[in-house]
Amino acid sequence: MSESLDALEQRIAELRAEVRRAVKARDTALARRLRTDLRRAERAWDEAVVTDGAGGAGGEPAAPEPPAALVPIREQVHQALLLLGVPAAAKLIVAVDEAFFTGALRGPQLSSLRRDEERSFRGAPYARPYYLCAALTDRLSPARGLLTDSTWPLRARVVGPLSPRVDFLTAAVRVAEHLMRLADPPPGAVRLLTRMAQNVPGAESGFGPADPAAVRAAAREELGVHLPADTAQRAEVARRAGEQLTDAERLFGAAALTTLRGAC
């Protein structure tokens, strides 16, 4: 590898400092580019660790680990969220990982993840290219059990009364479209879409596997009914969150008493 572990670690530290400076200067474009560079350096570090650890005692190769072990839990959760594109509960994130990715995630692994991410952010704000954070309710408090991606716009990280249904339908569309792009869809992914189709009127196809095109069409049709009102509700919650919350609270929610700020 062209860069040693020491050089990579130094580069990661420098990038984290540069990200913090860009954020403080409110240079969003630069911060975004630096976070991309930081993520690339962190992945190179992971690969270097694996390469350096490939040899056992006396030069004998170590027994290979399963590929899933090479992907951190937070990265597995992140790639599932990117596919879904909406706030999601642990059960759905695990199902998507099992259907399309490593299948190594387990629900209990996600239970403390948001708290770990919050501690990391408060200790070194914006040092990572992304954080797995909480969805925010209309009270600006963290929505129980729902994870989002910190890089999404605020209006995509808040939820209103109609959001659970809208997000389920959106997730069904995203899963269906992902399946449509695959020449040989994994059986687990087909089963996931078939289960989702049971909750989308007009999407079921008898007792066989769901048709991705039919699921997408049916989900989009119902989305047309709910989406305008949900978008307006989310925009209002996002506006209040942007005005009332600190950076950390916009990602992880406000405490109950904090939400009363400015209400009197």
C-alpha cells in the first residue's frame, strides 16, 4: 500500500481538523468535499489494517474472516439507510441489510448506536463524514427508534403525523426500484418486497413473488394522496428545528424541557 498506517492516521487527523475549520467558517461546499476525503481516508485505513493483519505468527497466513467483519456496523446501517432514503427503524434496517448486503446486522447491535454517535459528535463535531442520528418529532425531540443520515436535509430528518405511512411507501418504492436494477435479484430481497407489498393496496400479485413495477406503481399512487400534506408538515417542523435548535440538537433531538424554549 502506498501509504502506511501512520501516514493515514495523520491524514485523517488533519482532515478532521480541516472539516471543523470549514464548518466554523460556514463553508458548506468545502466541508462537504473534506468529509468525502475523510471518508476515503478512513476506508483506506480500514483496508490497510486488514492487509497488515493478514499474516499470522511465523509468516503463516491468518484464517480469513467473513467479509461482513470488514464492514463496521455503522457503515452497514448507513448503506441500508442510503437505499431506503427515509428514516427507518432497526427492524427495517436489519431486513434491508439481510436482503441486499452482508446480512450480518442484528437488532441489538443498533440499540446503542445513536447514543454512541451523539457522544462522538459532541466530542468532536463534524469530524466524521456522516452521523447516524435521530429523526425529530414535531416536538423537536428524538423519534423513538428511528435512525436517519446526518447528511440528509433537515426536512428529510423530521417526521409528522403522516410520515410513518409516507416513509413506508417511499421505502417500498426504493426497494422495488433497486430490485428492478438487478439482473439477478437476491431471493431475500424478493421476499422483503413481497412482505412490503402486502401493506400496499393494489401491489399484491396473488401468492407469488411481488412484481417490483406493480409495487412501485401502487405505492406511488397512494403517495400522491399523502405526500403534499406530509411535505408541508415536515417543512414546518424543519423550520422550527432550524430556528430553535443547536447543531447537536438538530441531529439528535432536544430534551423535553428544551423544546419549550421560546414558547412563553
